[in-house]
Amino acid sequence: MPTQLKFSDDEITSLATELAIDLSSAEKIAVLKSSTSCDIQAGPGCGKTTILTAKLALLAKKWRWSNRGVLVLSHTNVARREIETRLGQSQSLAQLLGYPHFIGTFQTFVDQFLALPYLRQEGVEITAIDNDKFVARALASFSKPEFSKAQFALKNRNEGLETIIGGLRFDGPQLVVTNPAASNRLFPGPESATGQLLKRLKERLARDGYFRFDDMYGYAEACLAHRKYVISIIRHRFPWVFVDELQDTNESQDRILETLFSADGCVMQKFGDKNQAIFNFDAGSIPAPELFGRRPSLPLSETHRFGDDIARFASPLSIVEPQTLKATVARDKRRHTIFVFDRGSIHRVVTSFADLVLSEVPESSRLKNRVCVVGGRKNLKEPKEKNFPEAIGDYWKGFQSDLSRKARMPDTLYGFVLEARALVSKDNSFAEPTMRITGGVLEAVRRATPDKQKPLIKTRTELKDFLIAGDSYPEFKKLMWDFLRSDPNISENTWNAKIESLLLLLKTIMPEANAPRVREFLAWTGHSESEANGSAVIEAEAENILLHRGVTAEISLWFDSIHGVKGETHAATLVLETFARTHDLKSLLPILTGNQKATNLTSTAFEHCKRLFVGVTRPTDLLCLAIFSEHVTDKDIELLENAGWHIERLA
Amino acid sequence: MRLAHLSADNFRIYGSKANAANLELAVRPGLTLLVGQNDSGKSAIVDALRLVLGTTSQDWLRITEDDFHRSNGAVAEEFSIYCRFEDLSDSEAARFLEWLSLTQGMPILELTLRARRVERTNKIGAKVWMVDASTRTGPNGQGKAVDGEIRSFLRLTYLKPLRDADAEMAAGRGSRLSQLLINHPAFKDEDKPSELPLLEAGKPQQPPPTLRGIVETTDRWIAASPAIAAARSQLNTEYLQKLSVGTDKLTGEITIHGQTGLRSILEKLELWLTKEGVADHTRHGLGLKNLLFIAAELLLLSQSAETGLPLLLVEEPEAHLHPQLQLRLMEFLEEEAIASGVQAVLTTHSPNLASKAKLADVSIVDRGRVFSLSENHTSLAPGDYRFLEKFLDATRANLFFARGVVIVEGDAENILIPVLAELIGASFSRNGVSVVNVGHRGLFRYGRVFQRASGPELPIPVACISDRDIPPDEASDYLGDRKKESVLIAEGKVALLDASLRKYDGQRVKTFVSPQWTLEYDLALSGLAKELHMAIATAKALSEKGTAPAADDLTSAEAAFIAEEAKQQSARQLAAFVFKPLFKKQASKVETAQQLAAALKDTKPTPADLRKKLPLYLVEAIEYACGITPSVPANANPA
């Protein structure tokens, strides 16, 4: 039985040699040997991914079942790729990357094993599972006269139509229609006229085949409820389950995990840091459920990210599952500083920090990792003077709060082509870039389809089949090649000529090719040569970066919300005080000064504390905070100095 | 898990679902036996399975242009083959998790192979065609494609017809035997090297524990043997080194085991028959070798699921086998293999095999249509299945292979009617008609096995030949207790009796009833009175004396007939006279029939002449069974 596999000390020792890592501490050995369901409480920089990979390696060496496998679930593609890369490095580990094992994101897991098979069986035709496409379609459908009552009712809501309508989703096994604003008391309930109209809209969109990614979770739960036999089959197939980043698990994911894997024949081990269970104010995503105490917890508290001093600052801020972090790497003592500023000097916080970094942090560290400035709050709809300082923007005027890190879909085919060309120079291959352009072509087809109908071609495979059947595939490929050629840029005339050829190839699947929204999409939007080349790169990687010129050197500072830097390692980090119901740093001063243990916090302060914990555990070399002078007393200052902080007042 | 259903659209002889011409086969849980004439569509079924699942012997079946259905000169652009597996255990479902269809009650595995024919003009302007095929799972083939990962778990074991067991069981590169053995769980660790165990005092030397160890040890001994060493040395020093150029000296080695690996060891093994443990190197016939071959294949079948499905597909398992062995093989398949979880689909031309199978497991394939004989597909009552199975021995089982069937109620008919048929130019053998003697007309109900509960008719004409069995008044002087016709008419029972004779009619099953009394009586009535009389006389003599009648007896019998004839009575009275000895059981009906048949053959009548002398119902029955449209009526029956 796979769950009865045991690992000896010798096996662990030889693994450590083979992977060239240290697996000697009692903590790590306990995690590696454990074969019962449990949580692994891994503090920041404590080698969670390394230990997880080591455990997978131990399993891989002993795995002899052809119809059962190991399941590894993570929340982001970044985390998934991290694990895949490490496993891909050795022959014996690489077998875990294929059948019967599964390493992927939660989304892909629920899609492939639960939601899509269920939808297929129910005969539901899928046009697109994509948030952006859903939002566009939802807003378009919502604008129809039959929804006028709801249009009126929701007109002036704070959240905005894009959030409400674009965020309509199916929740839970009953597929209840809900949206991000629904948790607000003042939002119309499901029984109201508006609620009924929203339900109708969502069902209409589903009938047309448009879904959000998170709808798949609803369908997955419906599958588990209506096809109960799937549960025992999945348990049989995946007797070992690893969940990465457990603190990012939302309610639906949690329900699914518990339904599937909380049984005797399964070992489910969740890795993560409960103390970093923060959610994003700005995006309104669903908060994590209560993660406490369901199962035994094994700690990993030896960090190799930062030294003892930062560890001592951070440990008191671990409030969900208090953990004393120990440094395993000796780091030089640095001047970890709290900048105390007033209304006039707030703009000097960042520059003072930059100068401090240049003097304290060696270049070698700065070359390895970024220097970041973070805060709890990125943006505010309506700033209020009395809540100063409120958000990152207060510290730096140049901060743009609505740049998302994800590359958004371009609004023109030309934009797709530019992105694709940028990819060519980056990867030196044509595979990804061609896929990018065909993505744009599919978008054109979608736009050229009358609203009531489904696009005749929805996927790249269908497009290819269509072209082959019409004997025009070679021509299409030539067009792609022309778009990507390293020749400089496409002039307006050339572009229009190519578009006409493209339209000829696709005319049978683009019934409304002449509609304005299609023509807009296909129009040439390029600028002059040099701009065309450079602008693509910037658009694809939107960042807030400030270049600071110090006395002896230059330094780039990356700005982001704390939520945005989850999981990152920085050379140096500055955490700015911001406001959300209360001022975060102010409310946590008692803990920072050592006056109070992290108990009896208000729920707001609780959230602030977790967020601050994430922020202060990013840097390897230097940690700084910025607090408004009106929030600290002299006594506080004394206590902070005693605790090891340097204080710098900015007048 | 078991294969539950196979269907195909526009594949070979099978047309499209829209025209109700596609293939639909409900595969039986144990054995499915397909019978049918050549070109009926049996091989298409076999190949459909091979295409969609693949075989363990890795013989690759290419899709060619003639796999696409043709009708009215048009070739289909696309064909599809679909199969469905049910009853998956948790372990099996876990294996196929990503590919399952999640139906309401249980998970099933559906595979749909779609092949498209695309015509292209190549560089020199010639039309070439290409096949684009893919196999996907899920409802309507919309799910995940079947990829390399699970292909190996879906392969079935296929044994082709007219197997050359010699070739299959011989040693050699890629031998079938090596394929079978390497996949057998017992051979899992045989690849590991091992040494000769230490010699224990007083005990004989034990061999190394693994095959590889044995072979490597043997190789060392071989290499060390003086003979081999001498040959090697001479080869190398006197020849190879002298043939070498430059510094690279060629050297040779003589061993069993050239390459490493368990497979190369297994490829050197042969499988052959022994006689009670003693080596028997006489060359055996193909038949026994075939059995050996089948046994070897079965060895692997019911083992672990790692190497494919426990699904056996055999065409003509009877090949080269004597009927007794055929029966034994069938029994074995049913009682052993299937009982241990193997599912088998067989095609056969052998009535021996068909007689051994359960009726419900048989499907008749006829010109691109499959007719399952299981309980809910025929009109045969469920209770009758058991009896019909016992009734169907190898002789009678040929009714499944017939183009037309004649069911009779006695041995006499069984002997006589085929002869009559041949003599009127409707030879049963030339028309593929089988005669089945059910012994008693109550068993005509077995004809219902040819009637369908629903769907298209089985296009096999079944003629039941029956006696009306109402004695004419003209025979009243010897009838005894039997009620004569006029009495029965008065009692109003005639219509009922007549109707009851036809109660098993329907679809292509038709009962042909003698117009008056019995076969013999009506033969006499219609024009064979004298011939019958002489035959009866001969038969009578045989039963009385035990020997063939003397010439005198025959003459006097003939005289008796002429005398009776001269009385100028009605034909019915004459017929009654002729029939009397039979009624009184003074002569055997069977013997009579044989005599009559022989006599008729000797006279060599022309078909037209004989027709005139036969009762209409017989001619009609014969022509119906032969699928001949009725010709000029034989004889208006003089009442």
C-alpha cells in the first residue's frame, strides 16, 4: 500500500548527498519521515519547496504502482513550474512529471478531473473558460433591454459593473449564483428582482458556453455531489497528496480537498505558512477559511533567507501559528531602520531608504535580488486627509496603482503580433509566438460572430483542422511567418494587405467580418519603427520602478503591495504604513515594541499583523519600516531601539 | 472491467447510423460467438476492435482506403468506431481516471476512433489520399485523447485465423513467446544477475536463482569448454586477426548470450509439445501446435492488468483442430478462462463450437447486420433457451450457418425432404439450406429463435413442415378410436386445429401444413401413390423378415396396388389404402422414407415431372427455404 511506505535515515542521508542539500535537522527529518495526513507549517525561507521536492524524491524511488500516483497541487503556475524544474533535473524524479502522477495547479486539477468531465457528460458546450472573455461577454449581454431593471439598480454601486457582472460565478455544489459584491449587506439578495435577473444572466452565459475560471470549482463540487463514486476512484488513484502554499486555499478548494482526501486510505500533507494567509484588499478575492487545528502540524522554522536580527523582528508577528524562526545562515548586522516622518517629509522616506540600502547592502546581494518598497494598500478610490498616510501613492507620486502584473490581452491583433515578436527575441523559437498570434486570430473570429451564436472555431486545434480541410494551412503559416519575420516593422500598407489575405482565408468562419468591432480589432495601430519595437516589451511587463541616483551608485526600487510580493525574496525591503480601517503599523506597535504578545488583537489588527509578517520576511539583508510620527510616542521609540531598531527621524 | 458495446459507422460493410446500416454489437460479459457466412461482416467486427484498442502482439493494422464504406459508388469521408467498457473496479477506474465518462450511476470508459479521408493533390498533380485518425475518450469522443500512457493498458490479445503456430512459437528476434513471457509477472526479476550458489556438502549443485544468472553461467562454461575454446582460438588467430587492418584487431566470441537483457534470453526459447514429460521431437501437426499456441496466449491473459485487457479476440479457433478438440477448446474457454475473468470474442465457421456455446452468447452476422440471439433480442421464451441449447448438438447447430432452414417433425421427413428438394432442382446443399428434425411439432417453437423482438427481421427463411393430421373419412375403416374429419368438422374443431398449427409463424418463420393428413398420405394423394406403396411394401418386408424383400414379394405388392387402383375409387381412397400399413405400424416410417427416396432417385425424374406429383405445400416449403420465388403450382389437389 502506498500509504505504508516508510523512509529510513540512511535513505534520507543518501538523498541529501544526491541532491546536495542539507537534510540533517530533526525538523526536516520528521517531515520527510511522516506518512500521515498533517500540515507542515513552513516559515518564510525555510526551504518548503526543497523539502517538498526531497519528499517527492523519496517517494519516486520507491514508487511501483502503475495505476496510482502522487498528486501535488499548487496555487500558481509560478509555484508549479518551480517544482517541475527541480524534478526535471534527475531521471528518477522526472517520472513524477507524468502519468500516473499529477503535478499542477488547483485549477488544472479541478478542470481535468472533475469539472470538464462533468460538463461533458451533461452535454454542456464550452466556448471559453477565461475571465477576460467572460467579462466582455457578460457586460455585452447585460446591456440588453431585458436587464434594464438590474442596470438601474446597480448603476451607482461602488464596486462597479465590471466587478459585479464580470464577477458573476457559480458557487458550491448547488451552483448558487454569486458575485464579489454579494457579501455586502446592502447588495440585493438572490430573491430580489435584481438577484433573479443576475441569475438569469449567469445561466444565459453558461448556456452560451462562457465561464469564469472559478466556475469550474462550482462544477467540481457539483460533480462530487452528483457522482459520488468519483471520490473513491480519486482516492484510489492519488493515495499521496501534497498541497503547496496552503495559506492561499480558498473555501471551495478547502471543501474539495476535505471531501476527497480526508479519509483513512489517503495521506494529505499541506505545506505552507498560516501566518502568511493574507488576502488582497484591492481585488476582493475570497478570504481563506479557518485553517486551524484540524490536523497535527509539523514545523519548519529554520530560515536561510535572513539573519537572526530580522528573525527576531518577525517571529512575534507570527500569530496564526506562532513560530520562532531561527536563522541558519549567518548574516552581517545591518542598520534595520524605522523611518519616522511627518506630513512634510513623507516624500523623503523612499530616498532615505534608497541611500541606506546603498550604504548597508553589498552589491552582491543587490545583484541577486531586488530592493522593494511595499505597503498594505496600493490604491484608494476616495482618499481622505484624516487617514494620512493611506496608501503607497502617498509616499511616491509616480506610483500607478492600476497596473496589473499579469499581461492583459491586447485590444488589437497588431498588439498580439507585437507581443509575439517580443517573444521571438526572448526565446528564439517560433512556437510560443505563433500561438500568441493565433490567439489573436481566434479573438478576431470571436468578434466576428454574431452575439446569439457561438463562434464556429473556438480553439487552435479547430482552426488548424479548418485550414487543413480548406487546403489553406500553408498559406496561413506563411502569414504567421511574415508577421514574425525579424525584418523591421510592418508598415500600414503591408499590414492591411496581410489582413485582407487573412480575411479571405477565414471568411467562412467570420460572418460579421465587416462589423466595426472587428475592423477596430484588425486595424493597424503601430507607431514609428523604434517605438513599435520598444513599446511591446514595456506593455508586457508592467512594473512600478523608481530609479534612485545616490551619491556613488544607482539603485532601482520596485514598488508593490504586500500581497503582490508574496513568496518573493528581496535584498532589502521597506514596509510603508498604510490605512485600512486603521493604520496598520500603528495598531501593531505594541507587538513591535515587545509590549504585548500577539493576542487579543482586533480582527482588523489580526489581518494587519499577517500582512506585516509577510512584508518583514522578504528581505535577506535589510529591513526597514516607515511610521507616521503622530503614531509613535517617545516611549515607543525607546522600546523600539531596545528591540534592535535604528530610528531615523525625517524632519 | 468488461467490454460492453461496440459500434461502427461507415466502416467497411457497415453503413451509417442515419440509414440504420451501422454496426451495433452488444458484447456479452463472457463469451461472444459470431457466426456468419464469409463476407457477412464478421471480420469487420474483429478489425474494428483491433483498430480501436490495439493488440498485444503489436501487429499494426493500417487504415486503408477500403476501410471507408462505399455505397452507390460514393466513398464515405469519415468512419468512426466506438466501444464502451463498464463495470470498472476502483483500481481500474483509478488507472483511467482522466479518460472516464462520468455517467449518472457509474464511471464508464468510452473510446471513439475517428478516421478521416482527405484527398490531396501532390506536387506532380496526382491525387493522393491520406488518413487522419485520432482516438478520444468521453461522451461523443469529446474528452481526452488516448495517448501512449494508457494505450498499453487497452490492448487486447488477438489470434488470427490460420495461425502458423510453428512460426509463432519458434525462437527468434521478437518472437511471440518472448513477448508473452516477458510480460508475465513471474519473470519480473529474472533479469537480475545471479551466481551459482555455493556447493553444499552432500547436495547436488543448485543453479543460479535467476534466468540471467543461469544463462551467464552457462555462457562462461561454454566459453571455457575445450572445443569452443579451440574453435575460437583458431578463428581469431588464423583468420580474424589476419583480416584486420591497422591496429584494430578483430576478435570473435562464441556464446549463447550475445546481448544483455531478459528479452534476448527469452527470444532464444522455443515452445514445443512433450509426451508425458519425455521429449517428443516428432513434428506435430498444426492442430496440436495451435492448441499449444492458444494455451500460451491464455497464460498471459488473465494475469495483471499491466499488459493489456483480459480480452481475447480469436478468429476461427477451430482452425486445424479435430472436432473433438474443438469441443474441448470451447469447454475450456467457457469453464476456465471466462470463469477467471477473461472476456472472449470469437468468430467461427464450426457448428461444433456453436453447439457448445450458450445460445445467448451467439450473434448471427448477415450481410452487414448483427443479430444477437440473447434473451431480449429473440422471440424465444427465456425458459426455452436452456432446452434449445441442450437440443442443439453439432449437427443441429448448423442451422446457425444456414441460409435457409427447414424444420421437420420426424426422421422420415428428415430423410425424404432433402431428396425431394434436390430432385425438383432446389438442392438444399446448393442453396445452403439446413434441415433440423425437432422430433415433435411442439418444438416448432424453437423456430422463434429466428424471430426478432424488435428491429429488422433476420433474413433467414424458416419453413416448418407439419402434418395437418386430420384423418380423412376414407380411412375410417382402420382408424379405430381416432376421430375422422367429418366428426371433427361437426365438433367445430377443425378451424382451431388448423390455427394452432401456425401459431409459431411470424416474420420469416412460416409453417407449411399438409393439406390433409400426413406427409405420406398426402404424397400418395398427390401422385406418388404407387411409389409409396412399393416403398412401404419393401419396408414392411424388412421389418417382418429382417431382410430385403424377394422379387416375388415385390411383384405381389405391385399387383395388389394395381388391383386396388382398378377399383376406380377416388384418389383419397387409394391413398388411404396405400397408407394403411404405415398407420398400423406394420412398416417403419423411416425405412419407408429411405426406400422411397432411393426409388425416386433411381427413376431420375425431371424436376418438372416430379413437381407435378408432389403436394403443393412441400414444393412451396422447399422453395421458400431456398429463397426461390414460387413457380407454376405443382398440382391442384384433387379433393
